Amino acid sequence: MSFLHTLIHGNEGGLKTDGLTPTQKVTLRAVIIGVLYYGLSALEGMMMRAHAITPLPMLNDTHYFSVMTVHPIVGIFGSTYLIVFGAFTFLVPYLMKKPLYSIKLANATWMLIALGALLAWLGGFLFHYAPLYTLYWPLPVDFKQFDALGGFVFISGIALIMIGTLGFIYNIFATVFYTEEGHEKRPFKPLLLSALGIDGVLNIWYKMTGREPYSKEPAVSLPVVAIFRGTIDTFLDALVILTCGILILVYIVGDLSGAPMDYTAVNALLYKNFFWWGLDLIADGLVLIYIAGSWYLLAMLITGKKLFMQNIARAALLLELIVSWAVWSHHLLADQGQYNMMKLVSGEMVTAFELVTQGIAIFITLVTLWSARPLKMTNELKFLLGGILGFMLAVPAGIIQADMGLNRILHNTQWVAGPHFHVAILVGLTMTLYSAIYILWPTLTNNVKLYSQKMATYHFWAHLVGGIGMGAFMGMAAMDGMLRRTLYLEGEYQTYMILAGVCGLLLLSAWVVFLLNVVLSIGVKGLIGIFTKSKLQTKDLVPQT
Amino acid sequence: MTDSVDVLNMLKIVYTLYTLAVISLICWFGLEVVNPKGKPRIVKASTFYVYVGALITVGVAIHIVTFNKIPWVEIDFKRDSLKAAQVVNITIEDHKFMLPSPKIELKCNEYVMFDVASKDLTYGFGIFRQNNSMVTQMQVVPGSKNDLMWKFGKNGVYHLRSTEYSGPKGAHMYIKDVFEVTGCTEDDKYSQKRGSL
């Protein structure tokens, strides 16, 4: 069979999209757009990597920082949010054994987020709007540096993403709580207690006091608890970002209408606290919780066994809820106006608990896998182990920088960008998502055969080595004083940057190979067919066989 | 006196060893979990609790150790009650540092208070050695008190750089050889400059 034929029709006939349910299609749409946005983000990353080696003539300062501004927006919202939301849109009803609350809303969600990410990207690409994702007040409304129209486009994009996010949240909560047609009424209280993980705490308490368990069979499975818990942070985060977005939009509209407003009316430090409280609910809230939930689910699916220490895992998810609300001050350890006590309690001590909560998730997942050996080294297992490794590296790196002594010399250096959040996102988070994609692949595609296992293996190793390597060389540059968000024009850190660039190329090549493998498996026809209306008028998640 | 070079060197060693240990652990786990001769094993609950105890200990110990070993932490905590021998007032506006003088001389082993104000955006204030490694830094937030107390223990000549992004116009907020520390018995070998200021 020719390569061209396989490319168009897929491997062994490819994806038969006529047989896909609406839920399968909406999930695949979100995931595919998310994977494409990942590629765009990786390309932007490589542009910046190349510029760090030697300044590129095509990138002036304004252009460079606009790329830096849209890079995380595309990567986090355009890619990660879409892949995660897509997967959970399928998994929550799948695990709850009932249909998704609304397929229409799920379609609106991915479209709003995809459109929002595109608009935000255009704000950077066309107008070079570049306040970075941190949006430190009053930089987003500094119209001496930025075009207000660019700001309007960018912030409108972010607002659309947040509205789409609220749609996802509503759909997930509604799916957990609603009673489907023909089913006896599902009581609200046990569902809520279980979804919050409170039944796990009660079970531990009842056991300690010598009583029968509060709930022998929890109303909500553990991965759904994690998704529910993480979604609470997603909601709060969306509210904060929307509020800041509206504030910025008010100033933008004022400027565009010829009535500029006084930016000193907003206290920059107070705003920074508020914004970081919300933004940190992504990094230290929903990501960690969603990841823990995904690991638990993957471990159970890979082993076919129950999770080790279920009640502890449920309780730990509740603990993470409280921890994630109280850690934002670690982003303000270098702010001398921030109270020392807030730095100490929120910035250092409560943040250190993330080592505990994430450590518990790692332990429980590994022990569950261990309890079922010998296992087969499948793609999902190897990517899961890669994801766990990523967080084993990145979380301690974060705890280290969340120390008042070390933060003084690590804040805003490449340490934050490299060993901490790029390793967390690229190795920890993304490899976990790839594991989920590989394990859901047969269910979502009705058993399309993967085109090439060799390509999947290359994808794994190139991504793992590239991700860890890039983080390591950025970290080494940080030790020698290299800041993030700063241009070095005299080749100060060139050796590290060349090595980090090579690792970045590995990462990019991993994505190209993965995408090619997917397209060759399902075929271009199958790929297009995913975006057409489903011919199956059913609320079932997968076709009835 | 311990300086940032010492701390970062120690961090390099500790984190590199940790990284190698963790990678080795996952490699070993990956090999063993698929070992055809491997038997399923149930881990005791007590092992889990010991592990959680170890995590809590490590999480807290990091901060206790750094508080006791890194001198600037205590200075930072007590800066309101410590008397500065020298106060350096700096203002930043329109992406420009306005210094009290082009070259600022600092005395060894005396408390210096850097009091930096921003008239518009959020900036950073960072002191760097001749080899570009960082001595110290803080954020400079408009409308807030931005005071950093420091004690230099080695002779050297240091650069000033904004450590926070303030828009593309702030990309080159960098002034070489602003601070000179004298009077110490030891030289900062990474901050020596030929000739005088």
C-alpha cells in the first residue's frame, strides 16, 4: 500500500467516522485542535530558543516578547486545556456510566477555547501586544508601549477562553449531578460528598473510631473526584482571570475612546496578589489535581486493579483543595511590600505541602502498578512513567524556589522556566496526557490500529530526553545568573542555550512524528470526518455493538 | 560569609544528585514492573505513612536549613529593626534607573539598604557579578515599599540589571559597574575588574 494511500485513507482502512458517536467526535475534535496548538506553541518555543542562541534578525524586541506572551497562552489554553477538557468530557460520563449532560455545550466549549486562543495569538502576531501572561499591573494598559487595539484583541481572546472554560465546568458538574432519563432520582448529598472527596475523610475517621465505613461503595469514582475537585479550581481561576480581563478591557476602551484612565487607581501589589491567587490555581491547583486523577485512572486501567489506599487518595485530594487556595504568595517572595508572615506561611510552609500531596499521588500510582506486575510495557505505561518522572523533578524544583533564601537568587531566572515549569508541563503534564491519549485511542477511534509502533517509541524517547534536557540546561544557565524574560546579546550563556536548543528540536521532532503517526493511522479523510456531523443519533458514549 | 555562589554551587550538587537518583529509580521501576519473573506485591500501609512522614520532614527541613545557613534570610526578616549604615535611593521611570551617582561605593560588612521606587511600571532590581551570576534581587512594584537590606562580604565591582519584564522597552535595562564594594579582607573572584572605577 502506497504512503499516499495510507496518508489519505489511514492504516488498514483508517478511521470510519460514520461509526463515531457525537460524544466520541466532540472529544476527538478538542484533542486534535489541542495537539495542533501544541505544535504552534512548540514552534514558538523553538523561535525563542534560537533567539537565545543568537539574536534572529527577523525578531526585534517587540516581536520577541509578543511571541513570549502568546507562547503560554497557546500552550496552556489552546493545547492543554483543550486536550484535558476533551478527555474529561468523555471520561466523566464514561466513569459515571451515563451520557454527557450536553454535547452541544461540549462543542461550544472547544470552539470558544480554540477561537479565544486564536484571537489571543493574533493580538500578539498582528499587534505585538506583549504584557506576558503575568499581566503585571499596569503593563497591560501601558499604551505608550502597546497598541490598545492589540490589547483589545488579546484580552477578548482570553475572555472567550474563560467563557468556554465556564461552559466546560457547567457540563462536568451537570454530568455528575443530573439524573438521566429513565433512571431513578440520583440523591444530591452523597454525590456532592463523594465528588469533593469528603467521604474518604469520613471513612478514615469512622475507621479510627471503630465504626463501619461511612460509604462502602463511593457514589463517585476516584478519578471523577479528582476531576470534580480540579474543576472547582478551574472555576475560581476563570473568575479571577475574567475579572482582571474586564478591568484591563475597561482601560483599553477608555484609551480607544479618547478618555484614558489613571492606572494608579489600581494598587499594583494588591492586583498582583489577586491575579496570582487565581493564576496559581492553574499551576498549583487544577493541574496537580487533574494529574493525580489521571494517574489514578491510568493505573487502574493499566492494571485492572483497584487503587492502593483509596480513602487516603480521596482525602489527599480534599487537602490539595485547601492547599491550592493558600500557596499564591510563593510568587511574591521577591516582593518586599508583601508581608513577611504571608511569605512564610503561604509562600513557604503551605507550598511545601505540595511535596506531600503530589508525593502521595506518585506513591499510590506506583504501588498500584507494582501490585499488578508483571505488566507489559505499553505506550500508555511508558508515558505514564515519564509523566510521573516529570513531576518528581519539577515539584521539588518548585519547592526549592519557594524558599525565602533561595528565591532571592532564583526568582525570575531560567530555573523557574526550565527545571520547574517546562519540566512540569512538557514532561509531567504532557506525557501524562499522551498516556491518556494512547489508552483512550481504541475506545475513541473504534479500534483503529496505530500506524507505527516505532514512531510511537521515537515519540516517547525524543519527548522525554528533549524535555528533561531542555529543563536541565536552562537550570544550569540559571545557576550562572541567566534571567528569564531578558535578552542577552553578547553570547553570555550561548553553550547552555545551544544545548537547550538541541533538546528543543528533539521535542519538536517528537511532536511531528506523533502527529504523522496519528494522521497515517486515521487518514486525512478520517481526520476531516471527525469535524463533520455524527450520523449516529445517540447519547451513548461509544457505538452499541 | 556565605554568598550566592556558595549557595548555588551547593544547589547544583544537591539537585543534580537528586535528579540522577530519581531518573535511576524510575528506570529501575520501569524495568522491574515489566519483568516477567516479577511477582505482584502489596505494600504495607506503614510504609506509606513512613514515606509521608519523610515528605513532610523534607518539605519543612529545606526551609529550616536555608534559614540557618543563608545569611540574607534573617536580614530580610529583621530589616525593619536593623539600622542601615548606608541607604541607596534609586528611582526607576520610563525604563531608566536614576541613580544617586553614576558609581556607588559600598562598605564591606555594613548593612546597606537599597530603597528603590518605581514611578510607573513593575521592574526588578538585581545586582550581578562580572561573570553575570546574581548576587541578589527584588521586585520593584509601583506604589509599594521596595527595600532590600544587604551586607557584602567580598570586594568587587557589580552590575545593575532589571530582573523583571517591563515591556520590550525594558529589555535592556542594564548598567555595568554601578556598585563597588571595598574594605573586605577577601575579594569576590567573579567580580574583579581591571583598573579602578
